[in-house]
Amino acid sequence: MKNLFYIALTVLMFSSCQKQKIAFVDNGTVINDYQEKKDVEAKFEIKNEAFRKRTDSISQAFQAEAQSTQSEAQRLAQRNNRKKAEELMAGLQQKNQQLTQQVQFEQQQLQLAFQAEIDSVIVKVKDFVKDYGKTSGYTYILGTSEAAATVMYGTDENDLTQTILDALNADYKKE
């Protein structure tokens, strides 16, 4: 019985002494150089440019309307019809507020949609690294970046940044 206990203890010691497989990736490089993220940014840059053109067009139209309304208000004021002039200017201010709110709302919606897609890309990268770690037998894959240097030192052989990035981009091309 004692021998069985010592054998079990010895097996336990050897199994706990097995070397753990640890590597790291540079999060910033993986995310920023991932083609899907670049594609999301390009898609939203096109949407943002279209938004800017539309708002510029709306702004120019409003400025023309504002000049016309101000001229009309001045003409009415000179004819002692101040009340009508004030009503015109109040309507102009109200329209300006509505346009400003509309532009802000659309801009916020665009930003929220962009952030949702970027968040989705980040989740995809995290899941990919997790699956890669499992299938490649890693105990840990640490993340580091310029902003948060959690890995202060690691040998090049433990840096999986380029390996992960290449695999991610290859997987993305398949889609």
C-alpha cells in the first residue's frame, strides 16, 4: 500500500513538472495588419466620405436659404413688419437646429455601426488565437502591445505575431 502511494506521488510530481508551452502575440500588429479590419475601415471611409458630401450639400443649400431668408427679413423689417421678420428668422433657426440634430444623429449611427464591426473583428481575432492555441498545444498565449506591455521579454521563437497574422489573413481570404 505504501509503495502504491509513492508511485502515485512520483507520477503526480512528474506530471506537474511537465513544461508548459507559452507564447505571445503583439495585439496591435495582429489587429492593425489583419486584412478584415483594413476592409472594414475602407468600407466605412467610403460611407464617411458619402456622409460628408451629403452634409456639405445640405449645408450649402441651407446657407443659400438662410441668405434669402435674411434678405427677406431685412426687407420686412424696413417695411415695419418686424413680427413677420422675427417669425422668418425663428423658422430659420428651428430648421438649423433640426438639420444639426439630423447630422449628429446620422454621424453617431455611422460611428456605432463602425464600432460594432470593429468589435466583431476583435472577437474573431481572440477566438482565432484561442483555437490556434488549443490546436497547437499552447498552455498560454499572452497578448502585448505598445500601450500595455504585458510581455516585457520573449524570445523570437515564442513570438507568434506573424504566424497568427498570416493564418488569420489566409482564413479571411477563404471567406
